Amino acid sequence: MHLSRFIGIYPNLEHSDHYFDLLAGTYCDRQPDHAHFLKRQEAQALPILFRMDYPNLYLFRFLCQERMRILQVLNEYYRLHVSNFPELKSLEVLQEFYS
């Protein structure tokens, strides 16, 4: 997640609102006209996820389903913003690990 800052696609996490537009990388108050967005509950979790780092990782607990959804969203975000972003084979491995 923190890699996005170094490659220039870090999302704008200010003003959390009802939706997070994955294409624009920012919050919005209306549902975007495309399918690449997060609804309120998931959108509100983004700032929490971006506060995570290795030293404080033990403070955050996620259910298996939540972990898998986080992986899916991150993969989608990178595929939308990095041209020729490859299909991650490790995603399937991590999903098996979490299940």
C-alpha cells in the first residue's frame, strides 16, 4: 500500500465520504458512473489501512474475508493506475493462505 506513494499513485485520503473512486483515487459524495469504486464501509476503512506499517501491524485485526477483499481492492487499484500491471499470481496463493 505504501508503494503507491513512491510510484506516484498514492490516493487522496482526505475528506472521507460515501464513496471512494478507485479511478480518480479520491473520495466522492456520489456513486461514480463506473464500476471501480468502494462503498461507504470499505471507503471509510482506507485511512486505517494506510496507517498500518510493520511496527504497528499487531494492533490491526481483520477477518479472513476482509483480508481477501483488501487484496482484491489493492490489486484492482494498481491495475487501474499502472500500465501493463501484471496479473499477480501471488494473489491466489495469499487467498488460499487466508482461507
